[in-house]
Amino acid sequence: MARGQQKIQSQQKNAKKAAEKKKSQGADQKTAAKAALVHTCPVCRTQMPDPKTFKQHFESKHPKSPMPPELADVQA
């Protein structure tokens, strides 16, 4: 069993490792979320994760613009 000073040093070392791990996970989530936004609206350049959301966006925000060909067969 660790003695006084060794125990304190070990706890500090483990706390530092845990903080670094938590910090790196936050960046990974942001990167993954950004990578999931694959569809970009040609009119307003808004990014969306899936074609269904993209079509709903296009119909509600740009009703007068012609529908992009990739949305023609998507069910909203």
C-alpha cells in the first residue's frame, strides 16, 4: 500500500490522465458530429445529416427555388 506522499502523487497523476482523456473525447464528438453533416443546401449552404431533413428544409425555406435532383426521389 502506498505511503502518504506516494499516494498523493499517484492521485494527482491519475486525475491528470482522466482530465486529458475527458478533454480528448469532447473533441472527438465534435468531429464526429461535423462529419455527419453530409448534405449541403445549394441556396443557403446549411448542412444537414440526412436526405429527409434536407428535403424538409428545402421545401420549407426555399419553396420558390427548383428542387435539387438528388432530392427528387426522397420521401419526406
